[in-house]
Amino acid sequence: MNIRSITGFLDPGWPLDPHRLADMADTLQALRRALEQAGYTVQTLRVATPPPAEMDRPVPPGDRPELARLLEAQCFVHGIDYGAIGPALHTEPAGYDAIPEILAATENVFSSAVFADLETGLSLPAARACAQVIFRAGTISPDGFANLRFAALANVPPGTPFFPAAYHDRGTPAVAIATEAAELAVDSLRDVTAPAVARRRLVGMIEAHAQALTRLAQPVAAEREVRYLGLDFTLAPFPEVHRSLGAALEACGVAAAGQAGTIAAAAFLADSIDRAQFKRTGFCGLFFPVLEDATLAARAAQGSLTVTDLLLCATVCGAGLDTLPLPGDTPLDSLMAILLDVGALALRHNKPLTARLMPLPGKHAGDPAEFDFAYFAGSRVLALRAEPLRGLLSGTGTLELGPHH
């Protein structure tokens, strides 16, 4: 099992204070050394800011591309791989407009925007604004790749170490660890026919790694007076079959990911994570990133796995719609419609969900979706069954949705 990221959370100041980034970089590098000396591979170091509107000195939307450029430069200087500008909020419409400029101005900075939370509900204007970001970001480069660095957030709290959803809560600087743990699920199911045995294996693996990682990380964080938020032990994949969540679902007995039985298999794996005891933060669920998972990419290409199937997975602790290759001519209204479904699931189930949608310019449903990117597997463009919204869903109000009781 690899470590996808050690993520630091801080307010970098505005104007940006290089000393704050330097201090966080020192902590992240110390954590990397501690984990690597124990045998873990740490893929990336990352930092995430609060929502710019909520930084100690709020950053106006017009200044946010410059904040992103400065953050990227300081990350490069200090050996940090990626940075994330915290989400635009529904109270600041201009914040959404700045995001495509942030993405265009940088290569290694991510961003996000909130369109649903339990306090304010499902905002139709914010969902439309997120759809507009996706629509505009899809044209930044000829391959539509910039949308890899944007996520629309529904009910996502601060402190998750996974990008693009990561953001800080404005408190004391903090750190958290994101795992790449799909291979644990694959290993736990190997040569096993009894569910109880598979569950015991998976829970045991998660707890053993969590105890080791916490034992290594907590003293480093405490020494530097940084909060240790915990582990996001989500079953994130890598585009190889032995590190594939799709392969784990099929090892449970599903003929092909997306076919009947997929939801039961996903629920079984998610429930096993819930039963494990460890200091947790973030999603702690299942990631279904179509382009980052060899099996999911293959099943999507074959037509077995659809957007609707992935939404169903979100009801049993999938983390939303992730790296979905969509037709380049997908209308803005259709993007908004799928975001509303994601937001409704997040609020009614009281769980964090994201949408990272990737319309690919010039591509149509069924066309190959190929990128020269080590973290992506080849697939095909997914069909999206969505028509323009009418009636109350096409308005400018808010759907006040609460969890089911």
C-alpha cells in the first residue's frame, strides 16, 4: 500500500507569506522521511488553503489567480508537489468566475467550489456556477485536462487530504495522510469465499497500517506544533489491476463492475472501512475514479459501467463522480443536472460527495479517452443521459434538503 499524499493545511497569508510555506514544507518533508524509513512509498506532498474568502485577510476573486501563481512557485521552491486553493463559496458568485483563470494560470494548483451543504442546502445558482466552471475549464487545453484540477463539492468538510477537495478550516496548521489502499481490498479477497474472513482480513489490514502510520506521524506533528488530523483511508486505486477498486468489486463475485451485485460489493467494502478503528478524516470510503482505475476504465469502455451506476455507488460510500470522461459538447444545463443529483445524494445521505467531470473537446460518447498521464488508464467517453432542466430545478433558489431519518 502506498501513501497517495501527505497534505498540509494552512493559511498562507495574503500577500502570501513564504515563511509559512517553508515551515509547512519542513513538516511535510519530516513526515515523508519518517514514513519512508518505515517502508512506505510516499507519492506526493501537498498543501491546501482555506476558502480565499475566509482567509485571515480575504483574497478578492480578482487576485486569486495571482495567489495561485505564487502558491505554485513556493511549492516548487520547497519541494511540494501540488497546492490547492480552497473552495469558492455560494456567498461570492465572483469566486466561481475566478476558478478557470486559476487553472489556466497554473499547472500544479487545484481548486474547488461548494454547491451544497447541510447548512444552506442545494444551491441552484451555485450548481450552475460549478457547471460553468467545468464548461470553461474544458476549453483551457485541447484535451480538456484542466478539469482534473477542479471538483464541485457537496457536503465536504475541511481536512480531507485528497485533491481537489482539500481545504483548511482556518485553525492551527494541520496535516493529514491520504492512502492509496484499493490493493488491500484486492488482497483481502484473494482465495476467500466466506464474507466474515474477507472482512476480518480487510479490517485487520486497515487497522495495522493505520496504527503504524499514526505512530509515525503524530510525534512529528506534535514536535512542530501542527495538528494531526488523521488518515483518510479511502480505497483509492492506481491504474493497475492489482491496485484496482473495480478488481476488488469483481473479486467479491460481480461479473463485471457496473452489473447487478456491484452495489452489494461496494457496500460490503465500505462497511469494512467503517468497522476499522483509527483516527479518521476526510472521506474514508470508496473512490470510483473511472480514468484512474484500470478495471473501471475497462468496464466503462465496454459499456458495463455507466454514470447512473456510479451515482448508485455514491449511495453506499462511493465518494461521488470522479474523472468521468464526457462528450465535449455536453451542454452546461446537462452538467448542472448531474451536479444536482450528486448534491441531493450528499444531503439526503449526509455524506461528502464530489464531482470531477471532464468534458473532452471534440469527443463523443464511445470515442476513445486516452491521456499521456501515468495516473490514467485508457477508456471511452461515457454517454450522459441528461436534458435541460425545467420548472423549479431551472430556477435560482435553494433546495432545502436534510438527511433521511
